[in-house]
Amino acid sequence: MRKAAAHSWRLLVVGALVYAVFALLGRFHELAAAVFLGMVVTALLRPVVGLLARALPRQLAVALALLAGIVLVLGVLALVGEAVAGERRVLQEEFVTGVERVERWLERPPFRLHPEALSDIQARLGRFLSSHRSTLISTAISGGRRLVEVVTVIALALFCSVFFLFSGGRQWRWFCDQLPVTARDRVALAGSTAWRTFTGYTHGIVLVAATNAVLVGIALFLLGVPLALPLALLEFFAAFVPLIGSPIALAVAAVVALAAKGPVIAAVVVALIVVIGQIEGHVLHPVVMSWAVRLHPVVVALAVIGGAVAAGVLGAVVAVPLVSVVWAVHQALRRRQGRNGASSAAA
């Protein structure tokens, strides 16, 4: 009972700490998102900066690496925009034909929906849009404010990443020097382990997301599904939410395939969801993510859902790397304590 009580209050403290972290993320989500995004940019560009700094001053190396990253992102977005604009007319025609095809398919067995039921749904949708026009306009205005917030977060993230890339090591050493002497070694070990784990996780998840996006893009292109490039980009970003992100993105692709190409191609896309999920879960994550910390799928699922409940989309994205970092730090401190105990026993 004493051991159970001791472990119980420790679990309660850890649970309260995790809840407090996610509550702070939800309360100051703009700042948290900016710092997290700045750390992601730092983890991705730090090897490039280190390579450039061998031949250039570090300030110039940081500037060139950030400029190259911004040009790459803007180039991808421009390519996606051009693809959408080029397929707009064909896409409209295919969607009109696809909706009619879906209606005819629903009228046949096994659904046997009456044609008036489908027309009634369209009429109700039209009445709903006309009666809620003011709400839709206010939602659009709110979306504009959200866009301003997103731009602000991105700007702050780039600002933070500049200093992280240029003098992140000095900043961390200065922080450690402010602590009591007895705690500096443990905090320094925890910080280096946390950063190494976060860097490995970031590199791994980007590689997994890129692989998923390439597979989805090639498959949708071969199937003739419109908007293959934008849907592949959606798959890339969705893969940052483990387990549930990719199925949601591929479900959107299945809806597009159903409207544009019919139920057969949509069924193939659904099968694609299963195949890519198996590849991601049994090949990519075990091989690639072993660079960081391998977590059990149950732990990943609980972390993602818990993060989403506590802090929304940001919590779902941050949950798994946070749990990975905490577990890696715990393991490192435990090994250090074990080595110290063995040394004391030998002495």
C-alpha cells in the first residue's frame, strides 16, 4: 500500500504538470505556436547553417539558410496555386458531372433514394445559405482575423529562429549558469537530451510526411483525381498529427475522387488510405522515428487526443514530441542516477 500510494501521488503530480503545460499552450497559443514553429525551423535548418558556417560568417550563414527556406516554401505554395488555377475550369465541369453521377448512383440499389429527396436536400441547402448569409459573412471576417494571427505567428517564429540559429547554444549556457551549482549538470543533461530528441523527432516526422505526400500525389495523379498536388500538400501537413492526420487528409481526397471520378475511383482512394496507413505505421514510423524515441501506438493515440482536448490543433501537433522529450529526459536522468549510484557503491 505504501508503494502504491507513493507511485499514485507521483502520477498525480505528473498528470497535473502535463495538464498545466497544455492549459498554458491553450491560453497563450499564439506565443506557444510561434516558439514551437521557431524550434522546428531551427531543428531543420541548423545542419544547413552549420555547413554554411564553415565557409561564411555565422550571421550570413543564418540569413542564407532562412532565405533559402522561405524561397522553397513560397515556391511550393506558388506551384500549388498555379495547379489549382490551371485546373479550375476542368474541375468545375468534373464536379458538376460528378455530382450528377453520385445522384444517379444513390438512386440505384442498394440505396434506392428517391430523386425528390436529393432535390429537396439541394433546396434546403440553398435556403440554409440564404438565411444564414450574415453568419457566413461574419465567419469570413473572423477568418480574415485568423489570417492576420497566422501571419503574426509566422513572423514571430522566424524572428525566434534567427536567434536560436545564431546563438541558441550561448543562450542555453547562460540559462544554466543562472541555476544553483548542484542543479546545473542535471539541467544541462536534460536540455541536451531534450533538444536531441526534438531534433530527431522533427527530422523523422518531416521525412515521414514527405514520403506520405509523394506516395499520395503519385497515386492520385495516376488515378486522374483532380487537385493531386494540393491534396498531396494537405497530406504532408496532416501527417504532423500522428495516427489521425493522414486518414483525415485522405478522406478529403476520397470525397474529391467521389465527386470527380465516381465511386470506383473513390473506393480505390479508400484502399489507398489503408495501404498508406500500414506503410506509415509498420515501416516508416518504426524505422525513421527510431532516431528519436519509439513510443507505443497507445501512448501516441492518448497523447494526440489529450493534446487536442486540452489545446486544440496545436495541442494535437505538440503532444507527441512533448511526450517523447519528457520520456527521453526521464531515461537520461535515470541512467545518470544509476551510474552515480554504481560509482558510489564501488567507492
